[in-house]
Amino acid sequence: MPKQGRLSIERMCQLAGVSRASFYRSLGAREPVEEDMEVRSAIQKIFVEHKRRYGYRRVSKELRRRGMPVNRKRVARLMREDNLLAVQPKTFVVTTDSDHELEVYLNLAGRMTLTGANQLWVADITYIRLHREFVFLAVILDAFSRKVVGWELDRTLAARLPIAALEKAIAERKPQPGVVHHSDRGVQYASGVYVAVLRKHGMLPSMSRPANPYDNASCESFMKTLKREEIYANEYRDLEHLRANVADFIDNYYNRVRLHSALGYKPPEEFEQSATATASSQGATMSFFRQKEIFQSDVGLKGEGEPAETDSPDHRLDESPAGYSSAGCSPAEPASASPTEDNSDGEEAV
């Protein structure tokens, strides 16, 4: 039931001196059919508007945004009764080729605490099957708002595909030096030409650890959403037809309209705008372990309170984990991308 002006149902019940349960019982006794049909009509309208992309959770959130607070269990029941089934996902296929001898960079994304846009970008590549061929999509998301800032479609998996997506993102966002670019360890992202583009624009490369894709999960989640809600729900004549539909989905729907559960059920652009309105000048922070934090349990007391280490670590604390390069934190990077503040709690601002 919609709100009356600016008063919620709860507030109206308080002013009238009645309980909400009594109000709903009275409403159900007087207008059960009309109210139920109003809710069903709104659900069906939302379902059609979003082209079967919304399940009951997002439909419930959209109803609330439109002034109709309906319990999501009721929404699920009504959608089930009306056979409003959202598009279902298909089997995931791994496409990353990380079997190479190119340089693998330190994972910086997992150490970061984001406070705004253009601090961490995440990238990924997926395949899309057409009638007679496979094509590939490279995407770059801003990890703070989950907004797609760059993408490209092509028939090849060569490095030119993600480079085109990266250059579009840079042209669109015009970020300051110091952005961390995180990806998997695929050969395209580790290639010299791709890293050269990152260096040219003052960006820091970062890569996931083996069998630990969580820092890139937001980008993989977008790929899953794109395939379930757009690719698998349609058929495409050719690459250009697919390109037009992907552009419409990303630019006009996903970034501007689709409610994102990780953003408090706001579209990415709306989330960025609200965050910008309340943003401070604080940059992202990056956490590093300290010797006293790691080996505190190995420190004993010798003599009158003097600390003495019982065991020594097998490696220096300033070394990168085995198999990784420290080039992602190279002093040659721009000053704005390098640690500038040393805090006693183990965080450094970047």
C-alpha cells in the first residue's frame, strides 16, 4: 500500500492510536481482492520492465522504492503463483590462461580499504557463444561502486582486447595516478604491452593469488549477471547485434537502473553520486603486517622486561610472498600512488 504523503503507515497508526496489526486486519477485511491485485499488478510491471532479470528480492526492494512495502515472502509466493520465473544461470566455464612465465604482481586489492571511486579497478574476460562463433568480452569495474567503467568485445583473446577496454575506462574516468588495477593472472593482463599501458597512466598492477579469486569476485559477479540477465535471455544475429545489446544493458540498465544488493539496493551511478555528496578528502588505505603483529607470540621476556625472540622468521618481512613481484609497489611509481603515511595500527594511506 503506498504511503499517504510523507507519512508512513507506522506513523499514521501512532497518530491514530491503533496498532499496525489492527490496521492491516481492517484493510484485509475491507479490500482483500483490490489490494492483492494492486500488488500483483506492480510485481508483474516490474518483472516485465526488467525483462525477467529480477528475482523476488530485487522485486521487493523495487516495490519499497515505489512506496509499496511488501514482505519479500509474499512477493516470492505471488511470483511463484503467477509463474514469474527469473532467467536462470548456466554452467560456469574457466577461460583464464595463467600457465605462463610472465611477471606476476603482488595482490594489493586484498589489502585496500576503499573510501571512494577510482581507487581500485577490477578486470576480467569472459566468452560469449554466438550461433557460429565464440567472441570475448573484457570488462573493467570500479570496485567501490561496481560500475562498469570500460568494456570491449572482439573475436580474439589477444592483449588488444583488454587494452581496448582499459583505454575506454581511462578516457571515460580520467583517473589520477595511483589507481590499483586488479585482475587474475591471465597472460593478457601479465603481458608487457598491457602493463606498459598501466605504467603510462600511473596505475599499479595487482593480481589474484592462485585458487583465491575473491578479490576479483565483483567483476566475476557482473559477468554472471550479464550472462544470466542479457546473454542467455536473447539470441543474437552477429557480433554487431550483440555489441548493441551489451551496450544497452551496461550503459542504460546495469549502471543506471539495476538495483545492486552490495550497494544497499542502489544502482551504481546513484551510489557513486550519493557517496560523492558525502565524500571526504581521505584516500584509500592499505594494510601491511608489522613484525610485532606477526611474531608477537614468538617474543618472550629476557631479564627485566627486555624482549627476546625465540625463533627467527624464514624470510624478511619486507619480502613479497613467493612467486610474486614487488613491482606493484615500486618506488618509481608516482608519489600519489606510494605509501605516504606510516600509522602504528598497521595501515598506510595511498
